Amino acid sequence: MKGIRTIESCTRRGTGDWNEDGLILHPPAHRYGVVDGATGFDPVRDPLGRTPGRIAMETVVSTSLGEKDSASLRFLTLEANRRLRTLMQSYGVDVSDPSRRWSAAHAVVQIRGDHLEWVQSGDCKIYAASRDGEVLSLAEDRVKPLDDLVLSRWVEEFEGSRPDGVLPEPIREDLRKNRARANRPGGYPVINGDPALEKHLQSGTLSLKGLSFLLLVTDGMVPRHRDEAEWVRRIGQEGLATMMDELLREERRDPTCARMPRFKVSDDKAGILIRFE
């Protein structure tokens, strides 16, 4: 097995009440991942006050930590999806309505000898950086093109405004339509209790030969206003926590989201940086 030199992991809460991003750290199974929970448009709270996004994230994390080393990442993902559906039904959530479903995106790797297995959903990312500086994104981000269209409309038609502190209703409706594209052709895979996830989940394997490091991040750490490969290389050089805090400072200097258009001042963030010998 290719030797791991160091593993750095960290997470930061954004502007919400709960950090809905979480980490999968299972060294005995060589399984590592990030999870980004998302609350529906009709949110509820459990007796502990947790948001649906937090509950969805914790469901995926606990499923990934509780299974045997031999379990495939696809199996673990589909099991988490099944458990989340059962949990939503116990809370009376109408699972036939995509806008009400609780959901989570994830990116997970498991190192198996001289290669790794990976699985991805939503807009979480897995980057593999080679020793010669090349950066490869292992899965297609099928969420970003949809979000970018809504973001452009919000800026062009509504000047990025938030009447009474909320997004304009046409933009909220566009976001609802995007949620309805989950686990559908032309849409994107996401863990939301829908059995159709099995048809759309992205997964694969990759040789570890020549790899310098792996980076797994939730979308709060995806550089939408920077060169993606250069950002990944900087994280590899300067460290994950350093770059995560730098991004947070940039976001807080732009509280109106005018310089860097985005739907939240600061999204939750989670990441894992695995450096190889």
C-alpha cells in the first residue's frame, strides 16, 4: 500500500446556526471523506434543534464509519440514502417532493493497496495532484452549471438584492427547480432518500502511482472566483486550515456578496488533505 505521510482535516461553520458539513475519518479502513448536508425549503428541527441538513450529514458520516472495511463506497452511499429516507418518513416529510427532502452531497475515498476507490455526489470535490503539479478533478460537478445560471439571473435581473433579507421569489423558485433535478437525467446525483440515486452516482478507481496528495472538499471550499488548479496547489503547499481561514476572511470582507456574487456570505466548509510519501 502506498504510504500516507500526513492527513490534515478541518471544518468551519458558515453563517448558519449549525455546521452542516462534516468529516469521515476512518483510518482502520483507510476511508476518508467530506459531507455537505442541505436543508429543504420546508425545514423542521429535531428535539436537539438540529437542522435537516445537519441530520442528513450525520447520517452519511455514521453510515460510513460503521460498516466493515470490505464494504464498497457505492454500497455505503446507497445504505446512507436508504437510512435517510427512513428517517425523513419518521419525521413526516413528504419524500415525493424534492424541495422538502433532506439531502447531502459527499466525496469519499478508500485506499486499497496501490489504488483508491472513490465516490461522489452533489458538488463536493475530489482532487488528485501529481508530483509534476498536474491537478485532476475525479468527478464532474453537475451542480455548478445549474447554480451558475441562477446566480447570473440574480445578479443581472435583481442586482444581487435580498428584499427583507431573503432572495427574490423568482430566484427561490429557480433554486426549487434545481432541487427537483436531483437524481434525474440532466441533473445531478445527491443523497436525498431517492432510490434513483443508484443510477446517477459517480464512482471509480484511480492508481496512486505518482500522486503527491489528495484533496477532498465541500463546495464552501471550491474556488468559484479563482483558478481551480492553482487554488488546489496552494492548499497542498500552504495547508488546508491556512487556506480555509484565508477564504473565510475574504468572505467576511465582502458581507454584501457584491465583489464575489454568492448566495451566502460564508458557506460551511470541510476538507481533508492527504499527502503521500
